Amino acid sequence: MELHRLTAIELVRMIQSGDVRPHEVIIDVFKRIQEVEGKVKAFITLTVEKAYNMARDAENDLFSGKKNILTGIPIAVKDNICTKGILTTCASKILYNFIPPYESTVTSRLLNHKYILVGKTNMDEFAMGSSTENSGFHITKNPWNLERVPGGSSGGSAAAVAADECIAALGSDTGGSIRQPASFCGVVGLKPTYGRVSRFGLVAFASSLDQIGPITKCVADSALLMNVIAGYDPMDSTSAPVGTPDFTENLGKDIKGFKIGIPKEYFIEGMDKEVEERIKDAIKHLESLGCIPVEISLPHTEYAVATYYLVATSEASSNLARYDGVKYGLRVEGKDLLDMYMKTRSKGFGAEVKRRIMLGTYSLSAGYYEAYYKKALQVRTLIKQDFEKAFEKVDFIVTPTAPTPAFKIGEKIDDPLQMYLSDIFTISVNLAGLPAISIPCGFSIDGLPIGLQIIGKPFDEAGILQLAYAYEQSTPWHKMKPIL
Ligand code: GLN
């Protein structure tokens, strides 16, 4: 049996009933990796030895009758999430040798549930990008078409899930980095509400936007992972002290009467025709399941890209000041301290990271702060208010996840503005701190997956999952697999 093709929910059932052993599962997953990783290149580090030890651990637990939510489930983790004793590079040459002395909260929680770490996945350097082409190490390919990007920045995680190189993965989303690669790779990606999942041990990019979330083969797996990773954490000062529901509890419940908002600003000129058609079909399908579509307006949408690229770069310029060659990571000696800083940072950071540090430093500098950073914060509030008003009328908002299916490798990399504009449908959600999911909703004529985004009210992940599950279970898309 091809165990690597199964979902987490399916495997959990088989492992806990004793039909299959964690050892067999991980052997099968590494066999799959051996077959396809040369083409997909989803990973920076494979943790083979560690994985076998973890499988043994999981089996010992099962043997003594302990059943945790994720016992024996092989999961891949984005390489900006700290794993104690395991290389964590953020796909940056400046952290090429960084081995964290501590464990992130999310991976500690996975450990408590006896998961198996498959490896650390490729990404855009410091999560800055939408294609994984900004990795300091190599480019990851889209399993559906190896000439296309997997999306980004969590492109390695999404590609690994789509290619069945793991059962599920973790990503991080600052402006769409879980949802957009999920949409490009035909899998499910959930960005939780800001504060829902602890960011302790997530290497900071833009701290007021970053969130960790699951990338999975189906909606139920997303709920399952949320049950493990979500919850208040005193180690993260932005962690929300709210109760954590059982995220699986609404799966399968009726969605009749749900009001779904369709923002007119999200159906814009220049959007790919096939994406538009698939999204409109998906809305009709939701209507056939009893949802009520309502046209809404999010009037400040046109400012979202500019606002995001000021807020995110400003925070990044400050967060990335710590890579100075002194305490960890790359160090290039110089004639004095300043020279060492300059040489280290020039050699260690890639072009996109440097561009953002410069943009951010500029917008925070005296004389420009009021005109750029502060203005951006004011517009951010307007964007947030747009959503608050919309959610007075509707329960969810439904949009495309990205304006196009996966683009070609090399197509946008020399045109940063085009790359930034491809984030148009995902970044407002981060600016407003809201939860949103991307689920597969069909394919282009060329066989590329298209994603549907469902945005919810703050902390209503369970509602989003309920709606997403109802859609998924009545459509065939999530069952399709790329041929590799
Ligand atoms: N593509 C966006 C950017 O380049 C979002 C990245 C992310 O969510 N980490 O900043």
C-alpha cells in the first residue's frame, strides 16, 4: 500500500488501530522522497536518522497504550521554524550553519503528540517572496508542472505535501505565504487569526503580520493540526489569551444559510479568466449547498499592496538587524567591526532581502516616517475597518487566493513589482489579522490547480473549516494528484 498517499486522518486511524506501524509509514515516505525529491526539491534538510528515532518513540508510546493526536504522522516543517539541534536556515546563506538551541512552541507541541519530523522545507529567504525562487540555496518546482513555481514563501512545504513527500506540513504566512503556495500546488493552507498560534521560535520577518499554520492534503487534516498547534503561549507576547475550540467539531455540519460576501474589488480587470471562472463556479456550488452570496465592498483594497510592502519591509529592516556576524550564522572578517558587519551582511543576504531592508529603513527614517510608515499604519486601520463593516453583513468572505495559477520559473523574478502585485488577494487578510484558508477549486486548461480563499471573522477558524469541508467533500478536487 502506498502509505505516503494517505491523509493524516486516514493514517491516524490505521496507526491507532494497529493496522500499520509508524516505522512502515516513515519508510514508505522516505522511499517516496527518494523517487521524486530530485525533481521537486522541496527540502533543505532531510532528518532521516531523527525520523527513525521518532518513529521508535511513537511505537513505544503506542505499545504502552498512549494515543496522541499525531502519533507516528510524518510532517515537514518550514525552515524558518526553530527545531532544537536541527539546522534552521530560513533559506538564507547568513544562517547556513544555524542550529537552534531551543524548540519552537509549535514543534514542541507536535513533539508532545509524537509526530515524526521528515525534514525542513525550502522557502524564499526569510519568507520574502511569492515563488520560492528567492531561496539562497535552490529553486523548488511545482509538482503539477516542473517548469512552474510552487508559490511562496512556503513553497517547499506546499510542494512536499502535493508530491506526497510528507503527510502534512507547517508553513508561515505574513502576506499569503501559506495560502498562495497551497493554491499553486492544489493543497489546503490555513492562516490562523493573528495570535491564535504561538510564534515563539518562528524566525521573525514582520512581527505584526507573521502567523504559523498547517498545509495539508485535506480540510480535516488542517483541523487536526490546528488542534495540536493552536493555543495561548506565555512565551509569545502576541499570543491571544482566548479559549481553543476543537477545530474538528464543525466538520460535516450543515452550511445552509451561511452568508458569503463576494467583494467586488476582488474581481478585477487583469485577473486570469480561468481563475475567475473557477471561483464563480465555486460560489455557485456553495449556493447550491445553501449559502447565500452577498455582494460586498472592501473599498481600500487598492491600497493593500502598497500598505503591506511598507509595513512588512519596515518591520523586516528592524528584525533583520540582528544578523551581524557576531552571535550566530555567517561571519566574514573585516578590518574593523563595521567592515565585518558590512561584509557579513553583503555576502549573507540575497538581493530581495537587501531590497527590503533598504526600503524598510528608508520608510522608518527621520523625515520619511510620517509620510511612509505612519501613513501605512493609518491605511492599515482603514483596511481592517473595511472587513469589520463587511462582517456585520456576512459570515464569510470568498475570493480567489491568487490572480493567476502558478507562473513559470523565471517569469517574475526580475520584476519585483509584478511579484508583489501577485499577492493582491492575500495580504489584506494579514493586515487585518484575520483567519483565511485556501482550498483547491479546480484546474486551468493546462492542468494547474486553482485555489479558493475563504476569509472568516477573528478566531472563527472552526467556521472556515466547516464551510471549506462542506465544499471539499462535495467536489473532486482534493483527490487529484500530480503525476511525477
Ligand atoms: N509574498 C509576500 C512577501 O513577499 C508574502 C510573504 C509571506 O507571507 N511570508 O512578502
